[in-house]
Amino acid sequence: MPRAAIASDHLHVLGAEPTEGSEAHRTEQLREARLIKRVLAGDASAGRMLYNEHAPRVHRLLFRLTGDVDLAQELTQDTFIRAFGKLDTFRGEAAFSTWLHRIAVTMMLNGVRKIKRFSDREADLEEAAGLSTQEQSTEPDLRERLARAIDALPEVLRVTLVMHDVEGFTHGEISGVLGVPDGTCKSRLSAARARLRTALADFATDRE
């Protein structure tokens, strides 16, 4: 197999969230609804529980998107400040995690545009949490080229690719976070993968 063709395969990670519509998913939604009700009633321990359950995945996504640990941590804190500040507007029409990640991505896009810190990303995909053993065995040259190719993608394609192929979000989750139809997510993902294959084509040729 040409090495460029494995680029998207090395990115894919299965999500750990309960399958939407499953009994486990409905149970989780009910549990979170009770937690949210407690937070709104002033229960600080419920707020800490929500934070502890969701902060790691929010931070990981923000780190993947920014490549900056400190910026990701700052944006994670800002996300939860914003989320808890407007928690009374959450109606449960989407999963709490979808609503929360929508805030996180919006904060990231606005923050990065404001401070102009998108370029020169140094995040190593191998070091970020959640990668599979197969991913960790990816050749160093390919990892470096892959990271640069992802950084060079247009913003909407890069966010979609990272959310789906790196962080394991489903198309339904991504469409909820970004506010676009499932079909748009799928077409953006296909376009992103095609651009990666093109960007890595010379690497594949050189290595054959």
C-alpha cells in the first residue's frame, strides 16, 4: 500500500461515548440532566463532577486543534466558565457533550483568530492521549509530514478531520457541534483526506 494512502487510517480513533440512541446513552443523558439541575440549584460538587467528566476530552480536542498545551488549558477553562454561565439556556435538545464542545470550538476559533497563534504547531500526534498502538508506530517522517499537512488544511476541513479521525467524534456529533448537516461533515472529511493524500503523495513516491 502506498504510504500516503494510510494517512487517514493512522488518524482514526474510536470514540468512547455511548452510542447515540442506545439505552446507555439515554441513561447517561438522564444522569447528566440531574447533575445540571443540581448545578443550577447551586450544588458545587455537581459542577465539579461535570467538569471532571468532560474536561479531559474538551482539553484533548482543543490541544489537537491548537497544538499549544497552555492555550488549550486556557480555552478549556474559558469553555467551562462560559458553559456554566449559560447553563440555564441548555435545553437538552442535543447531548450536553455536543453543546459543550460547540462552545469549545467556538471559543477556540474566536480565540485563535484574535491572538493569531495558529501557525508553527509543534504538537506531536504520538504524544497526545488516545492514540492507538498502530498510530504510535507510524514512522517519524510520516508523522511530521502528516502534522504539517493537517495544519495546512483550511480551518473547516481541519476541524472536521481532527474531530472525526483523531478524536473519534461521529458525524452526528460533529454536525451538532459545528451546526452543519451530516452530509456536509462527510464531504468535508472526504475533502480533507483527499488533500492529505495529495500533500503526502511525494512522500509515498520517495519511499516506494
